Amino acid sequence: MKRREFLGLATKGAVGAAALSVAGCAVPVGQVQQAVSENPSLPTIEWQMATSWPVSLDTIFGGATAFTNRVSAITNGKFTIIPRAAGELAPATQVLDVVADGAVQCGHTASYYYIGKSTAIAFGTTVPFGLTASQQNAWLYHGGGLEMLQSIYAERFNVIQFPAGNTGTQMGGWFRKEIETVADLQGLKMRIPGLGGQVMNRLGVTVQVLPAGEIFQALQTGAIDAAEWVGPYDDEILGLNDAAQFYYAPAWWEPGSTLELEINLDEWNKLPAEYQEAIKAAAAEANVSMLADYDMRNGSALQRLVDGGTQLRRYSDEILTAAQEATFAIYDELSQQDADFKSIYDPWLQFRNQVYSWHQFNEFAFAGFVYAQNQ
């Protein structure tokens, strides 16, 4: 499908008097529910959803179930989606593959697992030294980011995707030994995906990408020396604090990570307009709810980890500076090599500079003062 053909889908169909939009949630939930109740001819549909998450992670897998439960509620139970744990329908890092192939109607995953297929789609989740959760939402929903990504997904994978969860700024990973300098990173084996993994590789780290369920054993046995997942609440569930002592911050590679709902485009186009709007509304709600859930849980989880002997550390300025320099060197290289990457990176960078300036002047000034008082 050509990009201009895909973008034209935004004008097709309507729910009541409200025109559909591809990227945003155009129709209020109450209006969608009313449209469903007033149309008894709407079909009963059941889909399967592949996910990248174990059920034990009730925040991130919970984001998938929150989405599916909301779709069912909005459509009065006529449209149900069954979320499946990683490994049931597809391996954790192959969700996009089965959705693109049409083997499964939809999936819940992270776009940066698939940068081997298209580096540009990393922006759908997060990129190093990128956007915080609020900045990411601003870029996706109102800065043109989602439209650009949906165009690439349609053309490359026959998929449409929507934000459906955000972890907030993640932690910088568990290490079996302290690291203070770039030299300390040399030869370390670390679990870290996406472009962050490429940056770590530039700094001398041997990078591995493991699903959540395999991280603890690899770290405990010494098969890897370090690993990052999400943050205190999830990491505690995975038991990573029992496999490594030193817990670093921040995850400069994941300042605000969006999880994605990915839908096979042929299946999407078969849906009644009312069900499409239900999906968009439920995804937007899940996007907000997951971030709130993590912010509510992570503080107390971090305290439990510290009480249990975890040693908190911050990345040194030397490491952060080296990582940032390597990051933008990679961006420059990718912009020269990959037209899709450049088509997103250039406007994304302009947005980043603008929103950074605004938050530096206002939000950072507030946070810097009040957080210092809370020591």
C-alpha cells in the first residue's frame, strides 16, 4: 500500500456525524457506545492478541488487558480481543511478524524490538536521549508523529499501530559490578534492545536482546553482566534484585517508552467504523492508564529494593556524555543511510528542540527546586 493511499483512509467512514481519523481518537467514547447500541446489525467479532509480555507483569501485560477489556465494554461485548502471553501465539520479539503476516489479528509490543526491519519505527517506542512520556504523547498525538509512523507501518508491514501504554522514564539497569567510566563498560555483556543497544555497543558493550522471562536466569548465572527491563515494580517481580546488586539511573535510552497496539491492516479495514473508533478510544485510555499505574507503584517498589540491599547509583557524567555523543553520531549515520529514518528524525528533532526549550524554562525549573527540597 502506498503512503498516500493509506493516508486517504482517514477520510473514509463515519460514526454518527463525526469523521474518522487515522491517528487520533476522533469520537468520544459515549458517542461510540451510542452508535453501537443503535446499530443491532453490527457483527460479533473475536480476535486474538499476541503480546511480548509474561502474565506475571501485571502492569505491562495489564496494559494489554486494560485495552481489550475496554474495547469489549465500549462495544457492549460484541467485539472481544483475547490477550495472550509471550510465547503463546508468538515469541516475545516476533509479535510484529505474526501480525504483519496476518497469522494473528493484533499484538501489543514495543516497536524497537524490530529495528532490524526498519530503524525508523524505533521512534514509536522511544530512542536514546529522546522524549519523556508527556513529550512523546505530544509528538505522537499532536506533533505528527503517529501519522508518520502509521504511514511507514502501512507501507512496510501492512499494519496500523496506536500508542497503548507508556512506562515513563525507565531505570538504567542492573549491574553485577559498579561502573564509573566508559572503560568500565568494555567487554560487559548486557541485555538491552533497540537503538540504546547500538549505543552501548559503540561504548564497548556486547549487547543481547532477551525476553523478560529469560533475563533473571541469564543475569544470575553470569551469562550476562547487566540487564535493563523497565523499573522498580517490574524488576522486583522478575527478581532482578536477587541477581545483581547495583541499580543505575536513568535509562537515557528510554526516557518515556510507548508500548504499541499493532493491527493487521486488512483486518482493520474489515471492521465496522464503530469498532475502529472503539479501538482508538481504548488504546488512548490504556496509554494514559499504564503510565499512571507505573508512577503509582514504582516509588514503593524502589523503597523495598533499597531496604533489601539494592545499591542505587547514577550514571556518571562521563558515561552520559559519551553515550549522548555516540547516539547523535548514530542518528547522523542513519539519516544518511535510511530515507524512512530521516523522514521522521528531521521533524522529530525539531519538535524535540522546541519542547526541550519549553520544559527547560518552566517544568525543569519547578522540578529542580521542589525535588531538591524533598531530599
